[in-house]
Amino acid sequence: MLFDFDSAELRADAAAVLDALAAVLIDGRVPAATVSGHTDAIGTDAENQDLSERRARAVVAALTERATPVAWTAEGYGESRPVAANELDGVDNPAGRQLNRRVEILVPSFGG
């Protein structure tokens, strides 16, 4: 899921993704998972850390509302783990910044 600038609110387009993900987690009887929040590089490290944690908690709350029986962990990484360049050769990269405003969900191996 991607987020708007300086926002931890889930976008309207996230509902379908959350519904589908919840169904998979429930059907797969996933016992635990981690939601990691991320930001672009605009703002201070402290602001971005807080924002990334709020993004992770927002997704955990939305999945919990969908009755996922998962032991959730929410963590934030601020701007420390970008998936795209915020700048390219010193030039602003809006597409890269948008990709970095995200959460990732990790489901560890389980079962036998």
C-alpha cells in the first residue's frame, strides 16, 4: 500500500487490497506477520520515523478490523530503506518518492 505525502491515512484504493490480503491471511491461517512502514526523504529523520510507525499501525488496525487472527508487529523504518531513488542525479524524482511512501508486510515461514 502506498501513502500520500505526510499522511498515515489509508487511501481509498487500499480497501480492495486490504480485503484480499485479509482473506489470504485468514484462509492461510497465518499466525504472525510484521507490517513495516516507510517514508520518502522529505522531512527530518524524527518526523519520518514517527510517520513510518503511524503508517504501519494504520495497516495493522485496518487488517485487525477485517478479523485477521494474526499476531501483528508494527515497525517503522523512516526513510532508511528506500525502494526507489528520491532524487536522480540531483533532480527531484516524484515517482521514486511515491514508491517510498509505503508499507510492506512480511509473513515468516510457518507450518510443517
